[in-house]
Amino acid sequence: MAFGRSRLRRILLILSVIAVAVAAVVGGGFAWAYTTADVSTVGAVEFTDELSVPPLAPSTVDADGTRVFQLDMRSGAKEFQRGKATSTWGFNGDYLGPTLRAQRGERVRVQVRNGLTEASTVHWHGMHLPAAMDGGPHQMVGPGATWTPQWQVDQPAATLWYHPHPHGATESHVRMGLAGMFLIDDDANDPGSLPHTYGVDDMPLIVQDVKFKGAQFATGRGMFADIGVLGDRTMVNGVLAPYRNIGDEAVRLRLLNASTARVYNFGFSDARRFTLVGTDGGLLAQPESLDQLRLSPGERAEIVVRFQPGERVTLRSDRVDLGMDFFGQRFSGGDDRFDLLEFRAAQTLRPSPAVPAALVAAQLPDAGAAVQQRDFTLEFGKINGAKMAMDRIDATVVRGSTEAWTVRNADGMPHNFHVHDVQFAVVEVDGHAPPPALRGPKDTVFLPPGGTVKLALRFDGPADPNTPYMFHCHLLWHEDLGMMGQFVVVEPGQQAGQPPHQHSGH
């Protein structure tokens, strides 16, 4: 009996030692994972490569006045890292695409040719246009096929962009490099004194995060990274460590978060203030002075920053509050910091006028005119409890009507919400008036866990009961998993029809 009890004590002791050892290993592993999960390139970037500026896309004008662009989706290779060729996709080149530019009131036609080995689309993010021209997942363009959308530009001056939108594959197509800007000019509502010389004092900045596995883009999501693929380096306009020489006292920066998952908190290395003059859908009524600006994937902003002769200052993304606990904040990239782009001011700078106190007349939808209230609940891979279905219409709206949409993030992770075709007004954020950065026209808005926004949207058509627009999370992995829905615009008294079968160009 005594021998048996002694043996049992030894076994229990051994098991206790093993349990403690396992706990130590697991705890140590977690501690290592947590302490190494954040990324910082602050102070570590040697800005060795001059920033490239996407060229303005050439165009022709038909006899009827239609401006015609050509976009070819191509595969290629680019040396982001010297001596290492990375497989890429691009429009009219090896990576990213040219900047399309058109005037309000112009008719435009874009000849899109797919030179890839798989089907894709081109979506005009932020553009007000017919649903059949939107470039969503119903307008697939097969390999070797051509799609030729055309529409009349009918919205104020804005910084928009274009990118693929194939259902279930948007994240990978954007990551490979298919993205570019589409700028709209509106002479009737131009303040005139804002910097406006493209590539000189009016600078497009396409910001992406990236990580490499050898020479190629790495696609693995990190540990506990339910937000999507997060990179450990950043690129601006496809350049890893860029600098830009500045010759003007004031420069307008058109910021585009073209990353697939990362949320940025833009500011400058010396914490200087800058002037926000525009959001997703155009200029603000009055400029706003800020020192930091959060942009989630798909969001844009126009800011004006002033420089002193001879100085150097870095555009930086600092830690961003994702509305999560310390664990989620760390593994979703909230603690990450990046030096993005160094500005080098000349010893003598061309004088620039001050930003005017008033920019444009406010043109936001009025929530008080809403005739329909809708609620949207965001959860991982679902909206209102359902995954995206290509043959299901989730909402039918009447042309010419204003609606109020309440969007709630009921998940434990960050999301955002993008609506095709319209620019909405952010009426409330968690029951309060929106902060300055959300007071302009928007088509994409960030929602932290537990967050709620109330939006006002006006649907001016045209009506098409059979061809839907999308609403979705623009964290692209979430979108690909099914976090998307569809709506159609109809005439009063008209019913929704049936979405068309997918086609592959012509």
C-alpha cells in the first residue's frame, strides 16, 4: 500500500511538472507572438528611390464629344527590391495603372481589355453611373475579352479610383497591382486657389502595405490576423522607400488607401498640422485643420500641407485606434507604425496662396428627407446574417428617394462599409455628430467593433431593376468571404427584377 501511494505521488508530481512546462511553453509562445506582432519602420527607412507619379492616361475624343480611354489588364514583373523580379499585374503596364481624368458633364468610354489568364472586372469606386457600367461582379471580363462601359460624368470634382471586383477573388487581384486613380474636375465648383498642377503641387499617393516571400508577394495571414493580410512594409505609387522633391510652399496630397486590409493613421514625423479639403466624394464645404487622419481600405482624402525651404519631413502612419482590446489591437495592425514617404523641400519655394475659408457649397444628402429606414448588421463574412448571393436582391430603392441607413458592427473585429454609386452623408457616429474627417461626401466608412454609423443616401438613378449595385465591407478578404449584399434602383411603383447571368465581355 505504501509503495502504491508513493508511486502515485511520483506520477502526480511528474504530471504536474509536465503541465507547468507546457503552460510555460504556451505562455512563452504567446508572449513571444504578442511582443513580435507589431511592426515599425519609423526611423529605419532609407528613402533611396524617387517617388513615381502615375501618368495621366491618354485619351481621344470622338466626333460626338465622348472621351475614350484604353485600359489593358496585363501580367508582368517589377523589381521592387533591387535584383528581385516580382510577378505583378497592372493596367497598361507592369504594376498599378494610369490616372484617368475627366470633366463633369463629359461622356466617357473606357475600352477594358483583359490580357490576364483569368476573368476579372474593373469597378469605378466612388463613381455615380449606371449599374451595368459599374464593374462589379456581374460585369466579368474573361481572358482575352473586352468590356466597354460608357457613361456621363455627373458628380462634383473628386478623387476616385478603379480596381477589380470579381466575387471571391478581389483581394488577390488588387494585391497583384490592379488599381489606379480616376480624377473628376468640375470647373463650376473649383475654388481656384487649391494646388492643381498634377504631379507637381497636386500629388496622387496610392498607399499599400506589402510583404515579400523571397521575390514574390507573400499572401499568408499572420497569427490571429482576422482582418486579412497585413504587410510589414509599405509602398507609395508602387515604390518601397520613396522620396519626393518639393518646389512649392503648399502641396495637395490625394491620399488613397489601396491596401486590402490595413487601416492607416496618416500624419507627419514632426506632428505638423495639415488642412483637410476633401473626402471620398469631393471637396468639403469648409477646410478642417488636423494633425492625424484615419483611412481604412478604399477611403480617400485630399489634404494640403505647407513646407518650409530646405526642410525634410516624412509622411507617416502612426498607431491607430481600432476600437479593440490590447490583444486585437496588436494582431490587427493597430500598433504598427510606418514611415511612408520623405518630402524634400527646395531651398527656394514657389509661393502658394492660403487655402480659402470656404470651398464649395454643401451638397450632402439630408437625413431629414429620408423616406426609408434600413438597418445593416456587420458580422464576419455576413451582412444581416447572410452571405453574398449573386442571384439575391437584398434591397430595392426608388430612384430620386433619400434613405437613412444604420450600420452596426456586431463583430469583435474591425470592418468598414462601402456603397456603390452614391456618396453618402455620415449623420451620426455612435449617436454623436461626426468628427471633422467624416463631414464631407463619403462612400466608405470605418466601423470599429461595436460601432454604429447613421448614413443619409440619395439615389438619383438611373433605374435598372435587373442590374444591382453592391454594398460591402472593403476589407477585401471579408468581402471575398461573402460580406456583401446587392441593391437595385427602380422607378416608383416598379419591382426588382432578376440579376443577369454573369458574362465575360464581348
